[in-house]
Amino acid sequence: MTRKMFSRILGAASALSLAWAFGTGAVLAQTTENDPVSITNIPFLDMPLETASEKSPYYGPVTGAGAAAGQNGSPKHLPDSIWHLAGYAQAGAFITNGDKNDSFMEGKFSPGFHFLYKEVIMFEAELEIETEDGETKVALEYSQLDWLVLDNTTLIFGKFLSPIGLFRERLHPGWINKLPSAPVGFGHGGVQPLSEIGFQVRGVMPLSSGEPFESARITYALMVGNGPRLGHGGIELEGFSDDDNRNKSFGGRVAFLPVPYLEFGFSYLGANVVGPEDHDTEENLVGNYDLIGFDASYTRSSFDIRFEFLDSRIRGLEDEDHLIAAVGRLVPLSVGPEEEAELLETNADWRAWYAQAAYRLDGISDHRIIKNLEPVIRYGRLRQSGNHELEEANENQLTLGLNYWLAPSAALKLAVQLRDFRDPDRADETIFQFQVVYGF
Amino acid sequence: MTKKLARTFLTIGLMSLILASPLSAQQDTENADPMQLARGAKAWAENCARCHNLRSPSDLDDEEWHVSVIHMRIRANLPKATADDIMAFLHASNRDQK
């Protein structure tokens, strides 16, 4: 798909969404107060509705300015300020069959800390503690302050997971990801940006327009960040605290949900990138980076079906001194040490997509074991160009998995991954993957 | 092209903000609203299984649900009214006794 086409589709989609928004503007504010609720049998509720309502006197407490002015923003029986520990842990084994037979074990513990003050401020941070080859690495995954400034709008400051695409912000924790690995191009060193340091405004615009679209909405997450940087290891898409140029990165994701279980998202990220030396001089501006993305999800009953596409590029790397080698972060399983890395040609392109379908067998069986099984299939492609090393990583990847859910956030995951490298000199690989995950 | 896309984004963002603000004038209800729980149960089933499996209400206590639902309201861009309904449902159907 060409960029021109994409921008047209994006334009048309936003125009349609806006038309929908305005068309239904008149009925916007009416919530379902008097609507018949189609649910007659409420799961987990073993008492009459009236009794339950008394047990839970929770009727939309005051937020934003009201709460800041001292009105209570928490249900009566809860304190104003609460802290909470969450997160996840995962352990796994990966055995590779290919040119070089290889195996490694992973262990990862990601504690998340949440501090909530009324319904106004939330501070959330997550660490990533990882053991690899007997060494322990600690990283700050994100650390952000969320200000719930309006009912449907939140401002975020700090280091946050990149809102570009789906995988990073929503699917990467082991207990959420349906397979033991990230799709090709969507993990560390992939096409998808990992995190940003900056500012974000995000929220939702409900478009309730009667059955069956009473929950239709448009969501958005727009950000300004310090953006990607062209480092010795190629373009680096993780949040940096020092900005290397005066042009911030700008972008975000806008999504349309006609019904809660169907979502279409459009992402964009643009930034100028410069080489690591000689900050602050005009001549350093060596490239223009931009990324477009599209994603779609259908997640209803036992189905979880997703598609995600990202296309990014750098144009205009004119300054010879700054044609930096592009190994490392951008190339999954990077090849060779950095010193041997080749220079980028003037332009470079990175494109990745995957389609994934999972089906939980509780949809067809009540059997105590079978209902906990979930087969998964994912096919993905990575295509990059700019130098030989980038091209060497081009891959078609098929992963077949089977999960056994011990609890809603605990699973045993088994998978086989077939890696078909496009470079005729690179042998294909088969990886057997096993992982145990727990989200708490 | 880049600029055009950027402009599209900005426009959508601003429109969203404008459209979202009048909605924030959700009024607080004084009296118990049994329908809130029914709406909450439905919204919970529809919204909370979009990214991960649904966790049973009894997995967490009131305080934990309070934080997590607000966490999810931000992460999943849920309308506050929807998040409140879900919260009411979770508080009513877990085992927490106050």
C-alpha cells in the first residue's frame, strides 16, 4: 500500500468518524439511563439488584476540578489515596534448530506500582527485571503521571509506553500476549517504537447512537516526545530524556470502535533525527523519520483476532558523517558487533505486519481441561532496506501455539516458530518455545 | 504528506477534545440506581476482555478494583460513565464486605 493511498484512507476514515460524531451529536449526552438493558442474568451477582446497589454506593464520584476542590472522589468506604502493586512475571525456554543450534532461558519480573489520589491523579511505574546469561538487568519500562483532567480526557507526563500501534501498549505483557514471543518487528529492536518521554493527551469521545451502536466511540492518544534518535546502534526508538534536536517527535493513534469488540486504529509518528555528535547545530539535521500504522482487532467471546501493520522510513540522510550503522535496536537478533556494521544508505525503510488469531476452546467445550486450551496462529513479515545488514533480517515468520489457562492471568504457553529468512545465505530456523506467565 | 497526516491528527485530536468536554458534565446521582449494576455487568463483559481475559470480580477487593478500573479507564480510553458502571458492578459482586 502506498503512503499516498494510506493518507487518503486515513483522511477518509477520520472524515467518516467526524461525520458520525456530528451526526449523532444530538443524542451524545444521553446515556443508557432509561434504556432497556439486554442482560437479564448478571454473572457473579448472587443477590437482588437493589441489595447489591446498597452494598455498592458508587455513582460516579466527582473528578477533575471538583475533586481537587475537596469534594470526595472515592466511594465512601475507600480512602482518598490508595497504592497498589500489580505487574507480571514470566519464565521461558527457547530452543532453536537451525544453522546454529541454540537454546536459552528467560526470566522476567515486571512489578508495577500504582498510586491513586481520589480520581484525579494516578502515578504508575513499571520495572523490568530480567535475567539473561546469569546477568540481571533492571530497566524502567515506564513511569508516568496521569491527570484525569476531564471525565473522558487524561493528560500524561513522563516516560510512557508508545501509543503507536497495539502490541507495545496493550499486548506485550506475557499474560496478555497470546504467544511466548513478540511478532517479528514488534519487539525490542523492532519497527514499533517502545517508549517515549514527553507529554500525551488521550481519551475517548462516546458516540452513542442507539442499538446496536450504543457504545460506539472514537479514542485517541496524541503525543509529543523526544522521539527516535539515530545512535551508533542505528535508529533507537526508546524514550530519551535528552532531546537531540529541537524538533520533537509528534504523533499518536486514533481508533474507531463501532462496537466495543471491534476496533480500527490508525497511527502516525514523525520526527527529525540527527547523529549523536554535535548537538544543537543546524547542520546536524540529517534525516526525517516517519511512521504510519494501521491495526484492527476483533475480540468477542472466545475469539481474539488481530492485525497490525507499521511502515516507517528515514529520508534525506545527506551528511556523510552521520550515516550511522543500523544494527542493534532495529534489527531483531542483530548480526555481528557494531564496529563491523555497515553504513546506512541515504534512505532506509522498515516495514512489519502480522495477523494473529486465537480461539479459546471454552466456546465449544465444557470439559474441565479442554475449555482452558487456546490454540493460536500468527503470521508476520519484516521487510527492511537501507543496507545489507537490515536486509539480512528480512523474514517471514509463522508461529503456532497452544496455551493452557490456569487462571485468567496465568498460563502455560507452548509454541513452534518457523523463521523463513529472505536472505538466501541465511538458513531458516525453527524455534520451540515454552513459557509460564502470571499477571498479578 | 507528513504535514498533511500531522494536520489530520491534530484536527481529530482537537475535535475529540471539543466533543468530549460537554460529555464530562455527567451528573452525580444521589440515589441508588439498580440499573447501574446491570449496565456495569454488560459493559464489563464487553470491554474488559478486549485485551486480556476477564478476571473474576472476586479476584480483587474493592480497593484494588478501584485502582485497576481507573488504570484501565486510562489505558483503554474508556468513558468515565462506563468505567463507573463497571466499578459499581465489580464492587457489588466481589466478596469484599465493608
